[in-house]
Amino acid sequence: MKFLVTVKRVTDYEAKIKLKADKSGIVTDGVNMIMNPFDEIGVEEALRQREKHGGEVVIVSIGTSDSTDKIRSALAMGADRGILVKHDGPLDSFAVARVLAKIVDKEKPDVVLMGKQAIDDDSNQAAQMLAELLGWGQATFANIVTLEGGRATVVREADGGLETVSTTLPAVVTTDLRLNEPRYAALPGIMKAKKKPLEEVEIGSLGVDIAAKVKTIAYEEPPAKKAGQKVADVASLVTRLKTEAKVI
Amino acid sequence: MATHLIVVEHTGGKLVKATLSAVAAAQKVGGDIHALVLGNGAADVAKEVAPYAGKVHFGEAAGDRLAQPWAKCVADVAKSLGATHVWAAATGAGKDLMPRVAARLDAGMASDVSAVLDDKTFKRPMWAGNIIGTVEITTTIKVVTTRPTEFAVPAPGAAGEIGAVAVDPGTSKMTWVKFDAVVSDRPALSDARVIVSGGRGVKGPEGFKTVVEPLADVLGAAIGASRAVCDAGWVPNDWQVGQTGKVVAPELYVAVGISGAIQHVAGMKGSKCIVAINKEPEAPIFQVADYGLVADLFKAAPELTVALKAAKG
Ligand SMILES: Cc1cc2nc3c(=O)[nH]c(=O)nc-3n(C[C@H](O)[C@H](O)[C@H](O)COP(=O)(O)OP(=O)(O)OC[C@H]3O[C@@H](n4cnc5c(N)ncnc54)[C@H](O)[C@@H]3O)c2cc1C
Ligand SMILES: Nc1ncnc2c1ncn2[C@@H]1O[C@H](COP(=O)(O)O)[C@@H](O)[C@H]1O
């Protein structure tokens, strides 16, 4: 079985995100960059499924050559090879989906594993859009993935409980936080990753329209919350809630 | 003039209230408002929606709520109406469905918007709410999901016209298998006036039973949780509040043993009044709390429960 796993390079979730002085975007100088945590879960899931079903795990990332080290991290975890689609500049989720559709045409995976959302733009769109462009079934926010009999049966995190859906393969699956716990790459893995194939493709060579359908035209910081107060004990808390906040 | 199509969410034969945030957002743009109810029981739900839309269309033939067939139904109806905007609430269901609708309509989509500036420009949180972006959709048709906590429920008006619409789910690759609901007689997180949330400080499922639940009981509150405790399996995943969980904005939010990571805060900082109980004076949760109590939660929370009971008489 062939797995295609998408990996986006994003700001570290622990980093302090600050606006540039001219408000044209966020400060990235000196900010640590990581593999989108949901994508890391996707890599882990593909590796576990490969252990069960055999096959190949291919990593794809769209970005500048800086994204290479995130692909290498996935290879160090155990993925087989990588593809970097070279692009510099913003790209909306729809454009990401259109580029990925081209890669899928070439690679013909059985399962595309993606993160449910990129933790920078928080869009939560690219995977569902890709599934629609391909005419495939989708299972978003996966909690358990079972591949059997040419189908993916997925327990997914839904509002109010766990929903199970099933779709024929090929399919697009997005990961939720509790699907698995990604492994750490061990030193031998890291050494091996350096020799694994990593193909670079210029985005322009794919013949895909990447014009933005959605543009971020301004950035701002949310209004600061006015500082709260510490209360000495439970009794004064109750009094404040009653007389000041009037919520009880 | 704009023509809006609101995709109505429903569960157990009832309208999901978050849908009304999409109505409120569409009203900000102005124009005709159509609503579309799909799936089993759609005709009944249509009646519930009628006071909020000029026209309500229901299509029971869409079948089970699945992204692939429903995206086709929504896109078909949007096209036949000449819709300029297709809206839904940014719930789990809306997030699953709407990007597919956008792709099918070749439309740009803005997710989880918190404000409507004009017919094509919206504000939305990014980077876990650290940044608010202003986005412009450049396509003729615009697909938008709305953050339920950011739009007040619109006042009901005269009941709109209700009519059946022919929908064709097409050939889908997907089948629905089952739903395992979290059973609870507490209010739903998204509708609750008061929420008590527990974090890793609660120490385990026992702590939720003995400390968080009694406090929630006396407040008539829903229970929420941090990611850490959902991951640990102490409580259902559905209780997770935050960037990648639910976004809530109750009148009162009590955070018990939660450190206040930005990913958690992203989901609750819109609450009107925030109380935090944490033994660590430097915990970041105190930066967003209106009232902070530095204390051992195993002592303070039960004390608070007793005091609230007494205050109620
Ligand atoms: C991609 C990604 C997405 C995420 N999404 C979310 C999300 O949606 N929601 C979310 O909540 N998190 C999310 N997180 C996780 C988040 O970063 C934090 O790890 C998490 O919120 C921490 O949970 P916590 O506050 O319960 O635990 P901790 O950070 O361990 O805090 C426990 C707190 O309890 C206090 N405490 C301990 N004992 C006591 C006591 N006896 N009395 C009083 N106080 C006590 C401690 O002082 C501490 O402040 C996400 C992380 C990532 C990487
Ligand atoms: N530049 C990119 N390169 C590779 N994958 C991406 C890229 N952008 C988004 N994705 C994938 O799409 C998922 C959802 O992204 P988004 O729709 O932006 O929230 C992410 O978790 C990634 O798996």
C-alpha cells in the first residue's frame, strides 16, 4: 500500500508569535520552525500502517528549501522518500490542494494522510478540498484508522462523540491529536535519512494555477484583555462573582 | 445584491444553534437569505429555521450526513439559486463539509471567521488566536464558516417560506457506519452559560468525579477540559476546549488546574468572566483570568462548591 503524507513547516507552537513592526506579517527571525504537529501524527500513522500492510511512505512538502529539513525529519522517523515542491510566498489552502492533486496524479497513493489543520493559518481546508478535487472519499479528524478490504474505516472525533465512517480507497484521511503518539527519530534513522531520495520539483513545472482565492490583507494583534485580579480566598471569590461580575 | 445560502446543521431532529451565527454573519452583508436543511428529518428542522431565513429548502434525499454527497447537494443548490455566499457554522461538521463545497464551487473559503467587514472581507483568528488576520475572498462565490461565539443570535422574524428541493447526492465513495455519543445530562459545551474545565492539575479521572463534577453540578455547568486530560483518556475527547478543540464563550468559565497554554486560551478567552484556580502564582492562565485564586484545587474547589451551595440557599 502506498501512503502519501503531507508535511508543512510551521512556527513552533511554543514560540511567542509577534507582529512585525509594519504589520505585514509575523516575526519569523529567530522563531523556531517545526513540522506541523498534526502532520507528524500523519507520518507516524503511515509508518504504523506500513508495518501492517507493507508498501511505501512518501512525504511531500510545499515550500522553500527550508522545508527540506522537515522532510528529512519525516524520513528519519522512517518514511521512504520525499518530494519538495519548491515555492516561495503565501499559498492558500485551495492552491495547496490543487498542487497536491497533481502530485497524487503522479504518485497514485492509496491513502493521503494530512493534518487536520496547519497550526499557523488554522484553516482546516486543504485535505477536504483535495478529496473533492480527486472525487475521493474523506475521513477527517481521525482517531482510529483501519485499512481493510479496499476500504478505510475511520473512527473520527465529531461534535458530541465519536463517529465511524467508511470510504473506499484511495481516500484522504486527516489526523486528530489522539490518533497516535509520534515516535522520536533515533540516531541511526537520522543518519539513514540523509541518504534517502528527496526529489525537488519547481511549482511552475506542474502546470497548476496557484493564484490566491483568499488573500490575507492585514494582520493585527487581538485586543489585550484587561488585567484581572487575584483574590485572597474562596469567600472573596464568591463575593466578587456575586456583586461585581454578577454571574452567580 | 448578495444571495446567501446557509447550510443548516441539525442533530437528533433539532436545529444546532451554532447555525444561527452563520445567519447573523450573512445579515451583516445584507441581501436574500436562503437556508438549506439536508438529510433525515430535514422537513421538521426547516420549520425551526424558518424565522431566520427568507426561504428554507429541505432535501431529505441527501441521506446520511457525509461530506462527499452533501458537498454535491449544497453546491448544486447554491448554483441553482445563484448564491454569492455559502455559509455554515465552524463546528466539527461545518469544518468537515464546507471546504469540499468550496472546492466543488471553485470558490475561495474563509474558515472560522470572527467578524464580517464587507461582502468579501472577513476577520479570522490565526496562530491559535495570537494574530487576527483580515482576509479577502477574490472569487465570485464565497464560502465562509463562522465562529459561533462571535455572533449574537439574530432576532427571529416572520417565518420564511418552506419548500422541498430536489437533491441528488450522486455516487459517493463514503458510507456512514455509526455514532457513539457521549451521554451526559449536562448542558452541551457550546450552549452552556457556565463551564467548569479541568486540567492536568486535577490528577486523574477520580479528580474529575470528586472535584470538578460537584462544582459543575452546583453551577449547573457543562464540563470542559484541556487537551492534556483528553489525551490521557480521563474524559471524552469531545470536552476539549481550545485551538484544536471547541471554542466556547460562556458567561462564566472556571479553569481548575489548567496552566493556560495559548492553545487552550484560544478556545475560552472570549468568556465573559474567567475564574482560575491554580497553585502556581505564575501560571499563564492568571493573565486571562478576571479572578485568580492561587490555591491547591483539592482544597479550594470543594470549598467553592460548598460556598456556592450556601450562597444559593
Ligand atoms: C498542535 C497542538 C494543539 C493543541 N490544542 C490544544 C487545545 O485545543 N486545547 C488545549 O487545552 N490544549 C491544546 N494543546 C496543548 C497545550 O499546549 C497544553 O499542553 C495543554 O493545554 C496543557 O494542559 P493542562 O493545562 O491541563 O496541563 P499542564 O500544563 O500540565 O498544567 C497543569 C496545571 O495544574 C496546576 N496544578 C497542578 N496541581 C495542582 C493543584 N493541586 N492545585 C492547583 N493547581 C494545580 C499546575 O500549576 C499547572 O499550571 C495543543 C498542543 C498542540 C501542540
Ligand atoms: N505548504 C504545505 N506543504 C505541505 N502540506 C501542506 C501545506 N499546507 C498545508 N498542508 C497540509 O494541509 C493540512 C491542512 O492545512 P490547512 O488547510 O492550511 O489548515 C496541513 O496539516 C498539511 O498536512
